[in-house]
Amino acid sequence: MLMTARDYIESLSQRKLNLYLFGEKVENCVEHPIIRPSMNAVAMTYKLAHESKNEALATTNSMLTGKKVNRFNALFQSNDDMVSKVKLQRELGQRTACCFQRCGALDGINAVFSTTCEIDQKYGTEYHQRFKEWLKHIQENDLCMSVGMTDVKGQRGVAPRQQSDPDMFVHIVEKKSDGIIVKGAKSSITGGANSHEILITPTLRMREGDEDYSISFAIPIDTEGVTLVYGRQSCDTRRLEEGDIDVGNYNFGGQEVLFILDNVFVPWERVFMCGEIDFSIMLVERFGAYHRQSYGGCKTGIADVVIGAAASIADYNGVRQAAHVREKLGEMIHLAETIHGCGLASAYEGWQTIGGNYQANTLLANVCKHNVTRFPYEITRLAEDIAGGLLVTTPSEKDFRHPVIGEYLDKYLRGVPEVSTETRYRMLTLIHAMSFGLLAPSYHAESMHGAGSPQAQKIMIERETDMGYKQRLARSIAGIDERENILA
Amino acid sequence: MLMTARDYIESLSQRKLNLYLFGEKVENCVEHPIIRPSMNAVAMTYKLAHESKNEALATTNSMLTGKKVNRFNALFQSNDDMVSKVKLQRELGQRTACCFQRCGALDGINAVFSTTCEIDQKYGTEYHQRFKEWLKHIQENDLCMSVGMTDVKGQRGVAPRQQSDPDMFVHIVEKKSDGIIVKGAKSSITGGANSHEILITPTLRMREGDEDYSISFAIPIDTEGVTLVYGRQSCDTRRLEEGDIDVGNYNFGGQEVLFILDNVFVPWERVFMCGEIDFSIMLVERFGAYHRQSYGGCKTGIADVVIGAAASIADYNGVRQAAHVREKLGEMIHLAETIHGCGLASAYEGWQTIGGNYQANTLLANVCKHNVTRFPYEITRLAEDIAGGLLVTTPSEKDFRHPVIGEYLDKYLRGVPEVSTETRYRMLTLIHAMSFGLLAPSYHAESMHGAGSPQAQKIMIERETDMGYKQRLARSIAGIDERENILA
Amino acid sequence: MLMTARDYIESLSQRKLNLYLFGEKVENCVEHPIIRPSMNAVAMTYKLAHESKNEALATTNSMLTGKKVNRFNALFQSNDDMVSKVKLQRELGQRTACCFQRCGALDGINAVFSTTCEIDQKYGTEYHQRFKEWLKHIQENDLCMSVGMTDVKGQRGVAPRQQSDPDMFVHIVEKKSDGIIVKGAKSSITGGANSHEILITPTLRMREGDEDYSISFAIPIDTEGVTLVYGRQSCDTRRLEEGDIDVGNYNFGGQEVLFILDNVFVPWERVFMCGEIDFSIMLVERFGAYHRQSYGGCKTGIADVVIGAAASIADYNGVRQAAHVREKLGEMIHLAETIHGCGLASAYEGWQTIGGNYQANTLLANVCKHNVTRFPYEITRLAEDIAGGLLVTTPSEKDFRHPVIGEYLDKYLRGVPEVSTETRYRMLTLIHAMSFGLLAPSYHAESMHGAGSPQAQKIMIERETDMGYKQRLARSIAGIDERENILA
Amino acid sequence: MLMTARDYIESLSQRKLNLYLFGEKVENCVEHPIIRPSMNAVAMTYKLAHESKNEALATTNSMLTGKKVNRFNALFQSNDDMVSKVKLQRELGQRTACCFQRCGALDGINAVFSTTCEIDQKYGTEYHQRFKEWLKHIQENDLCMSVGMTDVKGQRGVAPRQQSDPDMFVHIVEKKSDGIIVKGAKSSITGGANSHEILITPTLRMREGDEDYSISFAIPIDTEGVTLVYGRQSCDTRRLEEGDIDVGNYNFGGQEVLFILDNVFVPWERVFMCGEIDFSIMLVERFGAYHRQSYGGCKTGIADVVIGAAASIADYNGVRQAAHVREKLGEMIHLAETIHGCGLASAYEGWQTIGGNYQANTLLANVCKHNVTRFPYEITRLAEDIAGGLLVTTPSEKDFRHPVIGEYLDKYLRGVPEVSTETRYRMLTLIHAMSFGLLAPSYHAESMHGAGSPQAQKIMIERETDMGYKQRLARSIAGIDERENILA
């Protein structure tokens, strides 16, 4: 049974979440004005599954059961499934203009699925079977997962086992007959407070001595010992104000939490890796490839909104046909589609794993994401250019609603006569939210660091390149190696 | 007598300001937590005048009276005076990390000074003398001015006289024996609520029929009929929260207001242009050159803080010596100094006006500013890269102060062991403020649109170039025109 | 029967080519040292058809006859066929490091195929059948075609019918019972002197009055009345010197000719469009999309050689492991793969025409090519950076062969001791050829202008974008249009 | 007595140059068609000294004798002298469109002058006095010098003393009572074959054991034991062809030679440093700062020609007023003036050395040059864009002069009717020369590597930055260090 958006929202109330925000425990997260828009964004992933025009994108048949499931809970059974993911992400980016928080887990389950298969082959373990059972449970209940990969890390460049505080990476503190006790914290957990379960994975290559850190498992988000702390976002408290304009995007928003595990018990049937240090990097890199591909979808969808907003404000200012404005809009589209093209290419050029699901083309996925660390910044820079200086100097909605001041504003902040001042003002606040405000983290910093920071992609691009082959090509052309005889 | 910072703050309380913020009239602007930091930034311009190490930068002798005055109220008596301006601006940018709001008026008085001289020469008017008298008053009382140039403009590309609402540009509604009555609104007035007086100037080239719009004058900021509406800034209400961390820059901030003139009376002795449509563009372009030069100072000073913050967070994360981090820091410095170099060059290469003061080199000033519409975006992009994803996912200061949660945060958000978590957290919020928050408008959108949007610079760069000369060079080299005989 | 490379070269001697080079008629083009390398590049397309590892890329079954044909003479029967084209192009770029000249015609036949089908549907003409017959002839004889699209154009922006010289676009001067007489010239004909036949098409949108210019036809390259004039290339006469090093790429090179038609007769069975002005733009845009996609293949292959050369010279200089060198090599790869990704995406996302063959995704093809107008310049800039200043200051091969001077050079121009000076010198000349010399036109100016200049792509990108849809998205998010109800 | 251009050319014939080109000893360099244009470019520096409008730029009074000297042989007696240098360089770049080869020595004598003064102070040596005597000799005879800094270096990153071949850096092989015997080779010596004397300096920081490599001296260019080998340039042999068009720049060109010292004797009075390893880096960095500043002059002058050429070809094609063409021309100007602005700023912001001459601002000089490693590439990329594809496909001048073919070309390669085809063709070949041909090394690779490669500037920019100061600024703003009390 696929949940509706409403079902999903309601289901969240059932959880006993230990969530803190602004120094207080959140009692009713579903009605919290700062949190709710982020739930709405997730809810859109449920809504699309019921839209006839998007059903084919938003749902698929389970590789495990054959039953219809939400695509966000499904394994990729073909390259086309990855293509559909990227297109679904674009649709969701367009509909929410923010991070809708479910890609991480989708990419995570696919990486854990294929990696556990290979661990079991080598070590005779039973992680893969356990994982499939757990995933069936997720699919059958149409649950929302988040993925917890990024450890807090402490001193960068120092291995888990060598950190001065041993808890800087999530690790086992005790192995018991029925499960393990784990401790640590995962940082920047996208949608953590909006999910039913969380899938934990390692965050980097492990080496000898890091066995206790080389673990993967899944737990309900409200498991005992878990604490979530809500991350601030730019202009977050505008959601607490009266009115709906100044937030820019009233309905939707992203969410990041700090996820703390304080001696949490995980039963064995939910443990999918436990000490296999030689597989941690496979899991990380497979997840990374999937997730870097994902950015070719969602961030293009957000770009569509930014571009539409820039074109609209140009209309409202009366400059839409100016050559430089058209040039800038064209450039914005060009950059956005470059990202999308690379995302699609990494999907079409995927390959089948031993486990049977499909994996993104690593090189192209990294190329896609690396462009994502650059182009959204240029896209909003151009949007700010087109918007004009009023973008950062408009008064508040309260001023617009004031009987005296409001009239002044209505008169003086109008652009072309045929568009109302409020319309123009709303469009400006949307662009503001994209560049500075509530949506800016989703579109900027997340583009930079989500799925790995720029340098991580540079390293993978170098690793995925057969430079020796390229050098042989050059040596042959240069006549250092024997030149190719065209008549031979 | 040069005011101290304290004198300045106190003097502001004397004004009967008609200022609105969040739909309410502000009764005590000096103590308002949102407004006060912007006053502090202005106050720094007063403070420097009393610092022995900065006195030479921050003060000079009046061209009108020979007495010592604050540099922000002085005419440029040499190219070196403009160089000092640019260096003073960098110092202030470094000390406040935001817009300190006084450059506009400094640049404005210099433009009005030389333009009125030339108007009088052509038309036998007496604007120049009036202006000098008024400026003496400003200097003698060490007042703070703002400049009101940017009209709200309505439909872009439509002349003042042709707007469907005749008030979209400030204009005369009545000429009387003792003065004029004016109406309209000026947008994005930097530091408007922090000044004693405002100098109004036209914003674009005027043509026949625009005579009533071609006006310049000065009035006290609390003149009857004037209303100011405070512009929102990203994360502005963080200033209303307890604590001092989440704002990023607790002490200082920028300020932009909408400045509305509702049938305001201006006595003739304060009118400096009144219908001379052929001089409006001279005033605009001279102001523009000065002000585009100014960005080579202040924005470099802000960049210094961003660069220092990025290097610090790299230290705290333990990655300062990573090659890619050093490369990125080097690039940030390179971009910032490119801006500064162009600003300095436009000062050193200035020229003396008929009025006797000195004018910025127009071409280089526009080149300087045009780089400012690009490089700060790249500088903060790189800072966000270095900062890491935690930049946009840190919890609130309230969480850090919470007895239980605070301990978790202190433990898990630490970077290198020798730096406290709070130190790291503070540095992250500073970078956040620069990229997204309270300082981002000063460093981004203002860099984009202040002193004219990018296209305005492109037009001036084209206009200032003798393309015919360059084409003759090319024709001679190509042998289309006669080639130069080296032996002749 | 698929020709071998040797068959192809020999077949070229059979033609009675009217070709001029350096003011002289070329009597034996096959043995001409300037021309032969360009033939070798074409010959590689024949060679690959016989290589077992590349056969699947280089050949396919004819849509018209079912027989095996060279892929360069085949219609695209699926999106995968376009993908194979792009990958084949990359292989050929890697093997020749230059333009191998056959993509234009491949893209041209596909555009004419589908367009003639639609013309016939509208006008009841028989172009499509004629075209298929002609194409069968090409396929059966495994001929090499060039495509002649770009007219010399005279004054840009002036329609064919309005040019002061009526011959600035190829046009009909007489219609006869058995055919047409045509006049004009086509510019920058890639591989014109290396082909057996040429396919002529219009170059822009035609309007009323341009009927005589709206024509497409095919003729043997040595038809009476045809004159070819060879275009110069940078460092072309190095091919006339002794030795094989200074040319950089001894075996392979590109070729562009001016193609002049002086009252040439074309029989009706070879005429594929004749006056249908409303279809000229369809042909142009379909060709453009295919050909802009093509650059995602060939230019990536050339980039592979440049990257391999840069890595090699870094090895020979002893700096390969320097962080900034690795960073630059990584950037070069990133840029090259971005282009390739977009090319692949435009292939995978193609669509079937009414005629039955497949067409490139227009938006993504234009995005691909637009990146090609930028990234190769940055790639060679970085290669020049890595190569060091010796790149442009090495003496000649004759100096290296000189008994006295040669010893000096061998001693002093050595890099790391374990690599011979000659090896280093050869690699430098290859990079020189890519940046400045014989390969630079293929990699730079052709990347800029081939398949349309940057502005042409900007226009298509704008046209292919449904901006109204993007604006609706923005209006909904901003609450201008009704916001989406997530619970509905 | 200041030589005229003619005097200079004639004086070159007096030398007994041991110069090789294309494997042959050059007997008459002055009449050699490949070499002469490079002499003409140098001669322009003599010509300007006699032009009344440029005399103030091109000459000055000697700091040593008070007599009038060519600026290229003078010490900088003020910051304004450096400003004049930069402006003179721009004038010369405009007049020659290439490298005029004299800046290196000018920058070199200033660096040696101040460094020898400080060596003498520390070690009680007499280098400074020797140097002044030698420089007086140069000034009095108005000689042309080159500077030999860049050793061939062998394996990069390996110190001189550790190279497997001890001659990879110029060094002393014997010290005698009357002088030293030196051996080695200097690479990429700009204008080496066009100078009377050469000033040799070390190329990097020396350490213990490198004493014999830490040397500076001057010798006549035709000293016994010296061999020069001419570096090839792109399209160099076009200078040997009939006609004057295809070379692009018929009159002027650059020159680089390999300079080999095979046991050359240097008398003590011409030795200016001999073993003082602790001063080699001072000399290198001072030279580097001067020379990186120089690129803000000459490369801007060349850019002026490129921009003029691009505007002209746009005229000839009939597209000059197209918005995208104007935008691109504006961008080219913007980039060129950014370079110039930074060059000027580094001159204005110079400082006086202990020796009394003036030194460039190191940070700004490096920033200037670093932009030079980027912007000229973008400038020619845009010029290629504007020029159109014909840029790389025009036939040869011989074809244009052919009775039959020439008529075709005259007809078909015309742009707007009012401009002759030859004019258009000439402008295209000029742009070709700038992008690919004879001028491209001067404008591209020399911009990249001249005065040090990009990484060298990055290192200096990092070194010249007081990052601790920037970090203190950030810590104060963030409240980590005590915040500044504005009222204090």
C-alpha cells in the first residue's frame, strides 16, 4: 500500500522523536512551523506516486517482491531506472524548489544491497539476506528512510582509530549475543526528523584497527538512545512570523539534523556490515556515485524555478527583452542543462553489479556533481543580477500590510503598471530565499558539500581515469611509440 | 570639532526620525537591536578619525576652510586623496566586515561639487556657491550624510516623464518663491536612518520634458514629509535572539532604507540643480566613477575577513596545509587584490575637474566595479567549500547553551582537539553570515548592484574606449592602412 | 563491400579533382604532403570498420538494404545508434588527434532523410525516394561524402535574396527539363577534397523570395564546374620540411576547402529540395542538433590526447606529482568528460522522426556544443601551463640533427635523466601542434564555429526552453499563482 | 647619444654572432626574413625615444650620470618611473603587436642594482660599484641588453647541485685571477640575438652547496664560447613566403633563443654575484616583481590590437552592432584593462630600496601577472568567436593572387560590399596570427610562462599575505578574540 501525502504526515506523529530545536524538545513536530515545510517537501514524494502523470516516474515494481513500491524505496533494476530517478528528482525539485530529502536513502539502499552481496561472497556472512528482509519491511510499509553516512569526523585527515576522542566516528562499544551497542554522531542528516528509519553506513575508507567503525545498520528513528538536534537554516525564524511572503517559499523547505547515538542497541538482524574494513570504501564509493548522479536531477529542478523566477522578475521590471537579460537567462539554462545532461549520462552509462542491481557510471556521476559545486552559484549570481538591488532592500510584509506605510510601498515598489506590487514583491522574496534565505542552503552549500565536497570528486575523477591509456595515445601520435600505420 | 563614535551615536537620538520597521514606527532607533549594529558600523568612521594610526587616512584638511575634517565629508584635492579613500575603505571593511554606509555621500558631494561648478559656468546659476555653503555646514558639524540617487523607477527603460505614475522619479510638484516642493521615493538608501542629512541627486540621463525630475538638493533626514522604511536583511531577526553567536557579526551590519518624500519643502539655498537636464548625466557618471572606485576599497576589506575566516576554519578542521585548501585561499586573495589594484589604479589615474577637485579615472573605476560584481561570489563560494557542510547544518546557540544537548554538541562538533568547539562554531557562523546571512547583502547583492548593476559598467566601459584608435592600430599592423616604417 | 583504408586512398586517385593549393592546381592530391595526412584521418574511419574490436562501433546494418555499411553512411535507427556515433567519434579523435572529417555528412544524410519525408508529405514531391536511392548508391560503394552547408554569406544578417551579389548563397540559375544549374560557393567544407561526393544543403531559414536558394542536392566532387581551394592551416608548411617532429602530428590532420560551383548541372534525381522555403530551417536545425552532438564525441577524443600529452610532459619534467599539476590534469579531465556526458545524453534522449530515423535531443545537443566553444580553450591553456615555456621556444628538428648544435640541444633540453631529450621534444611539439599548430584549428576554431557559432547555440537553447512552464513553477512557489496543496 | 632605430639595426651587424637557425649558422641576421621583424620590434624602442609625443615615456635621466638615456636602460628613481614603464610598454605593445624584448633587461638591471648594494653591505664586496660602471657603459652607448635568468633546469624540483648533469644550471667551472669560467645554458632568452650584451642572473633560491651556481654577470652577446640557437615560432616559415598577408604581422615579431655558454670567460669587473647563495632569491624575487608588473603594460597593448582587430572584422562581416558582439568586445576590454589596472597599481604602490631605486609592489605585481596567465586566452577566444570560422579556412595569398582562383576568392570571400575582400582577408590573418600564428607565442605562452609560471605567482601571493592579520580580523568579528568596542 502506497501512502498518500496525508498518510505520511500522519504517520510521523506516531513516532516518539527525541528532537531538539532552539534549545527545546519538540513535542509536536508535525505542526511546528519551522519543521512542517520540510515534511511537506518529503510528502511530495508520496503525492507523486498517486499522480497519474507522474506515477511511472514515482513508482516501480520491487525487485524483491514484484509489488508496486515508491521509487525512493526501490532497487535499480536497469540503467533506465536510474534515468527515471534523475527525472523524478527534477520534477520534485521543480515542485518544491528545495531539498526533498529522500535521495540519500534511495542511493544508500542500492549501495548497501550490492556491497553486502559481495561481502557475503567473500566472508560467508549473511548481511545481504538480512538487508533484503529489512528492505522488504520498508517497502511493504512504504516507510521513509534517511541515510546516516557523514560522521562528525573531528580532526580531518586523522583515522577513526586515531582520533583523540574515540567517538568522532560511529562505532561499536559492545558486541552482544543479540546485537551491538553503538555510539557516535552523524552530521548533516538530511530529513532525519522526517523519516521513520535511518540507514547507517561508514563514511570513508577504513584500515586495520578501524574494525569497530566499519559498520552498517538500520534503526527506527525513535530508537532509545537517539537524539536529534535540528540544524539552523538561513532566515529560519521567518517561518515563525505572520504572513507568507517573506519566507520566499512558504510551503516547502529542507532539513538537516545532527543525529546522536548514545549507546544505542541494534539487533543483529539489522546489522549489515560489522568489521569488514575492506568493504567500507566500496560502500562509500558506490553510494557516492549514485548520490553525485542524483544532484543532476534535483538541482536542475531547483534551477528551473530560479530561472523562471528570474525571467518573471525581468518581466515585472520591464526588461525581459533586453539583450543582456536574455543572454543571462540563456546562460542560466545552459548551465542547468549541462548538469542535467551529465546526470542522465551517468545513469544511461551504468552497469550491473554482482548483486544484480545497477550502478551509476562513476566517472560521469562525479563530473556531474563537480559541476554542481560551481554552476548553481553562477545561476543565482545571474538571478541576483537580473533581480536588481531591491532584492536585498525590500521592507517586510508587515510594512506592506500597514495601513499608511503599505500604501507608500504599494505605490513606490511597483514595476510595470500591469503587474501588482505584491506580485513583484513575492517574486523578489522567492529569489531572495534562493540566494540568501531558506532555500539557499539547499541550492548552494548542499550543492557544494552534499554527496561529497569538490575535492572528493576531483580525487574520484583522477582515480577513474586510465591516464596510462591517454599517455599511450599521445606517445603514438607524437611518434615516441610507433605511429599507427593507416594502411596496415 | 570631529565627533567621537559616542558623540555620533548620541547625536542620532536628537533626530525626530519618521522610520518604520516591521510595520511599526521606531521610537528609539539608537537602542534598536536590529538598527544599532548598522550605526556602529558608521560610528567606526568617526572612531578612526581619533586613532593615531589611522588619522592620516580618516581625516584631511577641508578644501573649503582648511580645517581638519573627516575624510568622508571632504573634497578630493588630489589623486592621492582618492587613494587614501580607497585605503580607508579597506581598513573600515576589515574592521566592520560590512557596509559602513558613508561612501555614497562622500562620492556624491564630490560629484555635485564639480557638476554645479560647470552648470553655473554655462547657465550663470549659483548652485556651486550654495553647495559649498551647505558642505561647510556639514563639515563644521561633522555630520553624517547619506546620498539618495536611485529612484524607484517603475517600469525600467521608460523615461521619468513617460511613467504611468508620475512619482516614480523624485520631482518638483511646485516651485515657490522660497523653495520647491518635491515628491517621490528613493530606493535602497544606504545608511539612510543613520545619517543627519541626505543629498538627493538624479539617477539617469534626463531629456526634454524631464526638467522637473532633473533636481539635486539636500535636506535633514527628519524633514517633515519624509518617511523611511527599513529594508529587511537576511537573518535580521537573529539580532532579536538571545546570545551573540548565530548572527555571525554581532557588532556591525549594513542598512538600507526606502526613502519617501511626500510633498517635502526644500528652501532654495539647499537646491543644487533644478531643471538642467543636460547636466544630469554628468552628475550621474561622475558619481558612478567615484563610487565604482570605492568598491575597490570596502569589498576588499570585507574579503580580508572572509579569507581570514576561511583560513581559520581550515585550521580548526585540521586541513589548512592541504594543497587544495592552500590553492583556494591563494585564489581568494588573488581575486580580492585584483579588485583592490583596479580601485587604486582608478584613483592614481584620476584628473582634476574645472571645479578643482579630483575625479576618478572612469574606465578603471568601471573595470574595478565590474570585477566586484563577480569576484566576491567566487570568494564566498570558495569559503563555503573550505568551511565544509556543517556551515549550513549547525544547531542554534540555544542548543549549545542547553545543559544536555549542549554537552553533545560540544563533544561532537569539535574539530582539532586544541580548538574549542565554540571557537569553531563562531567561525562557522561568521562565514554563514558572509555567505547567507546578515553580511551577505553587503558582500553579494550590494557588490552586484551598488553603484550600478553590471550592465551599467559594460556600457561605460564601451563608452570610455576609443575603439577607432584600437582599430587603426590593427589596420596598421595588418597592412590595411600603411604600415609603420621603423626606419623612418 | 566495405573498403579498406588502402582501398579508400586508392579510390581518391580516380577522381578528376579541380583543386588548388598555394596558387597551383594539385595534380596528385594523394601524394601531396600537406593533403595526405588529412586523407589518412579519413582513412581511419575505413580502417576501424575492419578492426574486430571496433567493428560494432564502426559499422551497422543499413536501414535501407539491411546490408552491413560503414556507420558514417548509415541512418540512425535508434538512440543507441547515436550513442554509438558519439563513442566512435571519441575513438577516432583519440586515434587521429584531429578532425577526421566524416561526421558532417553522416549528420547531413540523417537530416535530409527525415526532412525530405516531411516535404513529400506536405507537397507530394518525391525527394525522399530520390534521396534513398542516392544513399543506397553511397552505401553500396562505401563512398566518402562531405556536406556543404555553410554559404559564404557576404553581409551577415542580410537575406540571400537581398545580398548585393546574388551568388553569396548557392542558388539555382536555371531550371531545365533534366535538372538544375546552380551557382555559388560553400565555405569551410570539411574534408571536401577527400570525399567522393558532396551533399549540398541550405544554411539558414529561408523566406519568401529565397526560393531559388532553398535547395539541396548531391554531386560527385569532381563534377564539371566545381573548383576547390584548399584552406591554409597554422604551420601547414612544416609538412613540407624534412623530419617528422616539428609538425607535432605527422600522420594525421584536418582539411577545410572552399567549394565553388560555377554553373554546375545537377540532374533531377539528385535534387532533394527545390524551393520549399518552409523546410529549410527544419533541415538546418536537425543537422545542427546532430552535429552539435557530434562534438561531444570527437573533441573529447582529441582532449584525451591533449591530457595524455600534458601528463607525459609533466612526467618528463619531473613534476607529475606536484599538487597543482594533478589538480590541473583533473580539471582537464573534468571538462572533457562534461562535454562527453552532454553528447551522450543528447543521444540517449533522442526521438524518432516521421521518416523513421532518430533525431538528437536538440536542447542537450546545443548545450553540449556550447560547452565545446569554451572548454577546449581551457584544456589547452592548462596544457600550456603544464608544458612550460619551452613549448614555444624549442629550436627546430634540423638543429637537433645538426652535428654540433644537436649535441648541445640533446644535453641541455633534457628533463628527467631517464627520458631522452628527443622524447621530451616530441611531446612538446605535439602540445604545440594542439595549441598553436596544425591541430589547433581542429581543436579550437572548429570547436568554436563548427556546427554553428556560440550565439547559434544560445538562440536554440532559448528556443528549446519552455520558459512559461518555468515561470509557472516560480509563481506557484512564490504564492502568486495558487500554491500546491500537498494534502490534496 | 641615443641611437635611432636605424643606428640600432646597423649596430647589430657589427656583432660576430654565433647564431643557429634551422640547422645552419646565420651569417647575416639583420637581413634574415625570420629574424628581421624581431629586430624591428626592438628598434621601435629606439624609435620612440625620438618621437616628440613619446619622448617623455621613452627616455629619462640617468640616476648614475644625470644624462638622458633610453628608459629601457634606466634605474627607477620613483614609483612614477615604474608607471611610465608600464605605459611605455602598452604603447609599444600597440605599435608592434608582439614582444619587443627589452623589458627583461630593464627589470633585471634594477633588481641587480638593489641586490648588489645589499650584498656589499653584508659581505663588504664591491659588486654594486662594478655593476654601476657596467651600466654606465650600457647607458652611454645606448646598448640593447637581454637578460638570461631561466636555466634549462633538467629535472624540475631538483637543486642545481643535485642534478645528474651538473651543467643544467649555469655555474662556475673555474675561478681565475682575472675572472671566472662559466658553463651551462639559459633557456627562452627573449631577444637574445637582438642584443649587444646579456645580463646573467640565477633563476631560483640557492642553498648550501649551490655556491658555484649563485652567480650574476654580464657579457657581450658575441663573447667567445657563446652559441645561440633560434627558437621556432608557430608559422615562422610564412616569413619566407612571397607576399605579406599570410604572416598576419609582416613588420614585427618576437624572438626567443637558447643561450649556451661553453666555458666562457668573464672578467671580474663584469661579475656581480659570486657564491652569495643567501641573495639569489632576493634577486629572483625582485626581478620577478618588476617583470610581472611589466606584463600589465605590454600585454594590454597587444590586447588593444586584438580588440581593434575583432571590432574591425565584426564591421567587415556586418555584425558590429549585434548585442552579443558588443558584449564580447566589452568583455575583452574589461579583461585587458583589469590587467593594466593591476600593473599600474603595482607601480604606484612601489617602495624605495636601500640602493635607492624603486621596487614594484610584490603582491600587486604577482596579482597582475596571474591575471595575465588567464585573460589573454579568453580575449583571443572571444576574438576567434567574433571572427567566424573563416579564420582558419582562408586559402593562401598565392591563391588570392592567382588569375583565375583569385577572382573567385575576391568574389566569394567578401563581407559587407563596401569593404574590399583583401581588407577582410588581412584582418583575418592578423587575428589568426594572434590566436595561432606568429604572435600567439608572444600573447599566449609568454603570458603564461614569462616572468614565471602561474604557480610561481600563487606561491608569491601566499607569501606576501599576512594571513595571521586576516585571521585576527575574523576572530575579532566572530567574537573569538575580544570584539572591538566601538564606544571605547
